[in-house]
Amino acid sequence: MIYCFDLDGTLCEKRHLDYENAEPFRDRIEIVNNLYDDGHTIIIETARGSGATKGKDWDNITKEQLVGWGMKYHTLRTGIKFSADVYVDDLGVHSEDFFEETK
């Protein structure tokens, strides 16, 4: 399956425009890493680079964060969100519901 996860507010705390200082939700990252290890495709999407930060390239900062957090993923998309088989987001399938059911 393809799993698409929002980043801010789902896999790390939401810190309005203070992305560099966002703290990861380690228990959720562990769940996503297990999905990755089980052979699922993991896409991380973030609106960083759109809206109030439109035009700013958040790719490198975000990649460095994900590496530092030990996040396993196949694709990172910043500035836009796409569709997937399963979309976990604080606005779609609510992240609280998904991670609570997965424990």
C-alpha cells in the first residue's frame, strides 16, 4: 500500500512557521518506520513552502529533520499535497485516530 503522511501536526508538533524547531512524535515515527519495514511505500507531504511561506524551499531543512528523527520514507513532497491509497493528516483521516488504532 501507499501511505501518505502529513508532517506538521501529524509526525511532529505544529509550530506555525517555526518548522526548524518542531519536535518529532517518536511513537508515530516508529509506527511509520514499521510500515516502511513491512514493504509499504511511505510518502511524507507537507505544505511547507506554500501559503505564508510560499516560495521558500524547505526541502533541505525538512530532509535533515527527517534524517535526524530516524524517519524512513520513500518520497518527500513539500509545498503541495497529492492523493494516496491511505492519507493520514490532521484534516483527512485524523492523525490521532490512525495512530491510536495502530498501537
